[in-house]
Amino acid sequence: MAHSSLVSQSGDVSQSGDVSQSGDVSQSGDVSQSGDVSQSGDVTVAWQPSCPHPPASRQRRAPLLDGVLEQAARTPARLHTPGHEGGSRASAELAAAVGPVMLDADVWIETGCQARLRGEAEDLAAEAWGARRAWLLTNGSTAGNLAWFLGTTTDDEPVVIGRDAHLSVLTGLVLSGARPIWVPPRIHPRHEIPLGVDAEDVASALARHPGARQVVVTSPGYAATCADLSALVAVTRRAGAGLYVDQAWGAHLAFHPGVPIDGIRAGALGAVVSIHKTGTAMSSGSVLLAGTGLDDARVACLDRAVRMTQTTSPLMPLLASIDAARRDLAVEGVDGLDRALADVARLGEQLREIEGVRMLRPDDVGLPPDRMDPLKSVIDVSGLGTTGWDVERDLRGLGVAVEGADDRRIYLVHGACAEGRRGDQGGRGSVEALVTALTRVAHARSLGGDRPETGGAAACRPWPSARVPGQRRGPAGAWRATTALPEQALTPRQALRAACVVVPVARAVGRVAAEPVVPYPPGVPLLMPGEVVDSEVLETLHAVVRHGGHLHGCHDPGLGSLRVVDL
């Protein structure tokens, strides 16, 4: 079914001006949310939380969490799934790994009661983010992206998409049959990290493809940079289209004035947030949000799509943790983020004392402060004469785990909420541990050693050796390769459904790829199903493998062979 627009024409959202806000609707001008007060465009808008209620309001409730705790307490005899029966039949090793409380909380709540509690929790989530509807997801933001494409796009419909998209966006394209119109992100020439998709490039793509009614962007990105969402909303609305934001890294953005604007407040039709990344939910806990401008028909389709992509047997402690994490952000978000921002500021000051190490700041990459997420620290360690992968390995050996690394940097994620049961070990203590460990690593490298003594701690996987001075290591062009757009011969769905063969990678050049190839870093597909294999992209992918990166999505992670369409 083709649809001319996703945008509601009801009074929920203003159709005049460039940007509307969740909650009270802006009637004119561009809107920015940097700092406490927006000064962009024709209108000044004081920042306010997406949730219009004070902390003593409904946001203090957590119905799913309460329901799980109540059910666990009142049913000692369990003759239902899961088969571990509250942990009584679980092995000692499993109980030691996840804890008896977790197993006891893995209850089954009667279907009708579960639906009621989940509905209440989703209403609270929608209120907290200022959305029209919200859906709790147990399979991460991946499930949200799949549901969004299934619910809002149709077969062969053109969709403008930032090329720095997550693999799940590709999967959504396969499920829906939509045809991607790729827009490369801007890349900083020196630091070679993506700066987000530019609004001018999106406007140009929409002009070339007037049938496109949707734009999909990733913000924040893996390297902490954020797109100019207000500008993107403006250009999409002028073209009669809508914006969807993969905001997996930015669940916290709606709850503090000192962080970049979130998608729903910027006026996007939808967004997905991984509340487990910077919030307190368990891993894979996410929330899909429908903006106030999404029309009734699309909301109904989206609801059906969510049901199709979610399990009918959810892990109840996981659902409860999403509910609790929403409460944490809505009630304590400002205080928690104040502490996190203070931790980040202190970290930056302390890193300046370590020679060869520096934290990237917005002005280093030519961005204003409201275009870089402060809860993702990007630390350049190239001055140590080694790679980010080496430093990550060294830090793990010293008991400090970071989010990731590439040839030049390590990446840290800071939690957004106030410290819980672990106290300072969850925030300030982790920062101090990192600084101490990084100081040891830098000292060992300055003495010409390969790595500091780590007490025999084993690495999780093999790592490349230290860099030879003066030699550039790693896939320098991995992010830059996202700006190269190979010829698209088939849609992703057509390519994955076509007959295919496996050929040596040297013979794949000029053939049509039948599988994605996703390097980590940077974690976005450089080769998509349906695209003609390009020798330059293959060279970049080989560099990733040579220097300790990993390839996902393809059948041969060593890239000795590639699955291509058998034309």
C-alpha cells in the first residue's frame, strides 16, 4: 500500500514553521536545544524535560517492576514456564552466573495482567519522552528499527538513509522491501570520524527522489557526534517527508539541558532508544517512540509490526528493568546526568596530564557543544605510538573494560543515572580506575615496552602488536569508506532472495553482493546486499581484518571469499 505522507494532519502537531515540539507545539521558526535556552532561528524556546510532570507525579510509578516483584513473592510453587522454576532446577553454575534473585524474578505473569501492566508502562514511557506512543522492546533497538520499516514503508518505496546506519536498518530494508537512497555522512578530514548526515545533503537527495517520504538518520553516532536534527526536520517537512532517528545511543537526551536535542523533541516522526546503553536497563532493553506527528494509520501499522517482531514469552525481569530505567531517567535524570557530566569533565582534566592521550572535544571536530554527546568519551591514544586496540587490550588486563576501540582511539560510555547500590564504583570510581590504568599504559609505552604488567590477565581475543613508530596502523579509511556509494544493482531484499554463489574474494569485484560486510570498527555496513563489489571497499575491509578488527554479517569473517548473486 503506497502512502503519500506519514504526517498527521490533526491538531497534534503544527504544520507551519520548520520544527514542532513534543508537548507544547512551536508555531514558527527553527528550534535548537543547546544549553538551557535555544537561541536559534526566529524563536527562543526555554528547555524543559519532555515529561511535563514534576518528579512527584506518575513518573515515580513502575508498574511492570512492581508486578514482577509481587508475582515472585507470592508464587513459591511454579508449574509454568520457564523450566528452571524460579531457579530451583537451575544448575549451580547458572545460579552463580546470574544470581538467585534474577532467577526468582523470572516469573510468568498471566497474559491479561501482563498486557495491562505493559500498557501502563508504555504510557509512562511515552509521557517521559514526549511521544504519542511508546513500545517496550526486549530485542534492543534492532527490533525497533525492524518494526519501524515494517510498519511505515512498503515494497520498493524509496527511503533516504544515512550511510552510517546500523546493520539492523539494512535488515529492516530487507523485511520491508524498501529501496535505500543512501546519503554519506560528513567525515572530519583530520580525525576521520563521522559528523552525521548533513541537512543540505538530505535536501538534495529528497529533491532527486521526490517520491521519498521518509528520511532515516543515526544520531548520536558511535563516535558521539550528533546530526543537526532540527535542521533535518525542517528540510524533511519542506519536502513533505518525515524523519526517523535511530537514537540507540541517546536514551538520556530528553532529560537534561546540557546534552544534544533528542529526536522526538526535535519533531521527528519516530525514534528508537536503547535504554540499556546509558540508562539502567538490562542489556537489549529499548523503547520505540512514535512522535506526535505520526498519523493514525501508521501508528496502527507500527503497533502490529512491533507485535510481529517481539517474542510472546518476554523475559519479565528485562521488561521490568526498562520500566525502572525509564523511572530513573524521568525522576532523577537531571541529577544523575549532572553527576555523569561532572565525571566526564574531571576525566578530561586528568587525561590532559597523560602525555600522548587526549579526549576529543566538539571544537576539535568543528562542531558546537550541542552536536556531541558528552556521555560518549572519544579518547585519542595515537600519541602513545600504538593503536586503540592495543590500549584496549592493555586496559582489560588491568581490570578496566571500555566500550570499544579503533586504530587511533578508545571509546567510553558513561551511565546517565545517579549511582545505585555500587556507589562510587559506578561512576567516579570507574573514572579513577581508568585514569590510573591509562597512566600505567602510557608509562610502559614511553619506556619502550609493549604493554604494562597485568598480573597474568588474559586477553579476550588476539590483538595486533604495537605499531612501528612512523607507520600508520589500522583501517584509516574505514569511516571514510562510508562516503563511497557503490553502484546499487538490486534492492537488499532482491539480493538476499536471489540465487547466489560463493566465490574467492578476488573474483567478487564487479559482482553483485548477496550479503552485507560490516567492519567493527566502525560498525556500519561498508558493503550492502545488492551493491556492486568495489575493489577500494574490499581494500578497506582487508585492512580491518589485518589490524585486529572484525567483520560481521558475512559468511567468511576473514574475507577469503564472498557470497555474490548468481546472475
